[in-house]
Amino acid sequence: MPKHEGVSLSVIKRLPRYYRFLGDLLSRDVTRISSRELASLMQLTASQIRQDLNCFGGFGQQGYGYNVAALHKEIGNIMGLNKHTPMVLIGAGNLGRTIARHMDFESSGFKLVGIFDDSPRVIGQKVSSLTVQDMAGLEAFCKEQSPRAAILCIPKEVAFETAQRLMKLGVNCFWNFSHYDLSLDFEGAVVENVHLGDSLMTLCYQINAAYPEDE
Ligand code: NAI
């Protein structure tokens, strides 16, 4: 049975933000914080924070608040950040290379173990500390390294067939940048679709709402 079953996705999506704020407090040597102070820092309500953390057992003490280091560690454990799940990147184009070079995989719970592409233009190139491999070698690689997750930075036209191929190799968790909604296709797959454009359009909406008079 999955751990923390029944916890809503909106609570889960707030965990990285708690982790980031607590990490920031730690780096400033703050050792304890009340739910009210944390709430004001994060622009949430104290009751929202208590409700969120109660989903995982609650970690505060009446009259003391939260121990920052303990809560940071506990939230990291809840997210499984110490596991370093092996992950492959498919598609070493502009986006894939940027992600491989700039993401801190290890502190986000992953280890990037392989990068694959099907174009001779990029196969053999060094990206970060890895060499881009030919997709033809994907099966042998997965057999040997057993990655569990894949980052998809490939065109949407090939996302479905690539995900299907990966699923057959035991890779059923996807950080999906291709503009294709994988979660609709594969039962049992764990999918996080990322659309930077959605975030930009949300900003656009907010600007539009704040300055309706702008042309
Ligand atoms: P790109 O054209 O620079 O890179 C795509 C790479 O995928 C190429 O190296 C190509 O050889 C490779 N590829 C194509 N078919 C493949 C296959 N079947 N197997 C393995 N590799 C394959 O494009 P870019 O800019 O890196 O973008 C990649 C994808 O991500 C595009 O579909 C783009 O629309 C999307 N994108 C998504 C964003 C998001 O926020 N979700 C943001 C920016 C781009």
C-alpha cells in the first residue's frame, strides 16, 4: 500500500515549499519557529500549516512550535529525498541539456544515471558528467542499471511510444516536459507533467487582472 495514502495532491505539492523555507531558516541558524511565524513567512495561515503537517502525524509541540532542523529532515524523509532514485534523461536537446547541467538531482531525491537521444548530432557528446548514449542501447542499459524514473525532453509526437518502451523496461515514473499528457495513458505510472508555459500564462492572467487598463 502506498505510504501516506489519502493525502491530497495539493498538500503534497506544498511539501517542497515547506522544505525550501525550512532549509533557508536552517541556513540562517534559526532553530525553532511557531506555526504563526512560519505561516507569515510563507503567506499561509497557521491552521493551514498545522492541517498539512497533521496529514503526516504533526510535528509541532504546544507552546514550543517546530524544531526547524527536525521538521526539515522529516519533510525530506516524507518526500524520500534521501533515496536517490536512479533516473534517465531522454532527449538531449536544448531543454534536456539545460536540465542535466543545472538541476541538483541529488538534493531532490534522484541520481541521473544516463542520457539518451536518437540523433547522431548529439550522441557521444558530453553533458554534465555523462555521455549522451544512443537510444538503441536503452534496453541493455536499463537491464544493467534498473532506473526507475525518466525525464522526457522529447517532442510530443514521440512521447507516448517512448514512455511505452520505458514502461516495458520497468521505468514507470516520468518527469514529463513533452507537451503530451502521459498521465491519461498509463495506469500505475507516476507522472509529473511540467509545462513552463502554464506558469507563464498564470503570470499573464495575474498581470491582466492587476492592470486591466493595459493594452
Ligand atoms: P530540441 O529539438 O532541442 O531537443 C529535442 C531532442 O529530442 C533532440 O535532441 C532530438 O534528437 C531528441 N529526440 C527526438 N525524438 C527522439 C526519440 N524518439 N528518442 C530520443 N530522442 C529523441 O527541443 P527542446 O527545446 O529541447 O524541447 C524538447 C521538448 O520539450 C519539445 O517537445 C518542447 O516542445 C518541449 N518543451 C517543454 C517545455 C515545458 O515547459 N514543458 C519547455 C520547453 C520545451
